[in-house]
Amino acid sequence: EVQLVESGGGLVQPGGSLRLSCAASGFTFSSYAMHWVRQAPGKGLEYVSAISSNGGSTYYANSVKGRFTISRDNSKNTLYLQMGSLRAEDMAVYYCAREGLGEDSPFDYWGQGTLVTVSS
Amino acid sequence: EIVLTQSPDFQSVTPKEKVTITCRASQSIGSSLHWYQQKPDQSPKLLIKYASQSISGVPSRFSGSGSGTDFTLTINSLEAEDAATYYCHQSSSLPWTFGQGTKVEIK
């Protein structure tokens, strides 16, 4: 069974940092590109970042570029999101999602999400 | 950035009624359009991929159609468990984007 379990969320002050993790199991993690998607309270889904299966390529939404870093450790089957210079508008539930295999594949599995609260 | 616009934003529907949600892309995305269902306090779940391809385990009352810029999600004979917010998503070009969501309420 495919499982994605996020952790690392919590309360952080504006300007602070936080590292999210997403532990994957039930599939060959190193074969799949992975993504982070967030959802502010009561709002819709916002695309955040992506990383290729071997970690060689990354992508960031303009809203987080220069502040967030996506990475992965295929030996530990874990995806990360290092978040810095956090702002109130970064407050959201952060989901990790697996991109399916094949061109332009959708997100076929999502984690349960971890809440990041940015407040003084 | 490709903008996806869903309509309507909200729909209140009686059980067994048919529901139609549309998603319009700001430029052609071929069939790289997918639909998700998100129930309260849950993560999104893939419903339809590549505009019209069904997903294993998803009830057959859910179907999708369209290509290019105009897409439709149809729920035939709505059931109470279908109360949720539905999102379209394009994977044609980065940044991948989502529609704003359509909330379906059961009357």
C-alpha cells in the first residue's frame, strides 16, 4: 500500500524556518518525481515545488522561490521541504504528492498533510 | 502561467441529481487535465486523469470530458457521500496549476 506521511509542521514566527519531511512507503520511491502542494485555511490548492526522481531537477513556484528548498534522500525514502523567511501567507497545510509515471501524469497519491502556522 | 477557471464556485444539489462542473484553461493544454475530490479535513483524491480516463476504485458515476481549453466533470446520480470540493489541475506546463475549486453541497 502506498503511503506518504508528512511531519515537521508547527508554529513558527515570521522570518523563521522549518523543515518538513514526507516519509514514503509501499512503492519504489526513487522511481517517482515528488511534489509539495499547500492549502491555506479555507482556501484552494496551491502548487509549491517539485523534484525529479533522482533529485537532479527542481522547480519552485514564484511565491516561494529563494526561500524554500526541496530535496530528497532516496536511501531513506524521504522527501523534504526546507522553508525559510516564513511569512504569514505561507501558513497552510502542506501536502506531499507523488507524480504518477508517464508524461504529464497527475498526482496519484497524497499525504495527509502537515499544518504550518506562521504567527508571532 | 496557465490559469484554470472552474464554474460554478458552489452548487447545492439533491441526491440522484446530475452535477456538471466545468474547467476552462487560459491556453490549450491538450488532455493534461485531471480532477480531484477533497472532502472536509481530508487530502485530495484523484478522480479522473487525462480529462476522461477513469481511476480504479472511483465510482463509475464520475466521468470527465474535454480537450484543449474546455473540460467537464460530470457526476451522474449524486450520492450523499459526494459532498466535497472538486478541483481541476493541469500538468501541461510548469507551474502546474489548480482551479479555484467547486464546492458541492447536498440539499
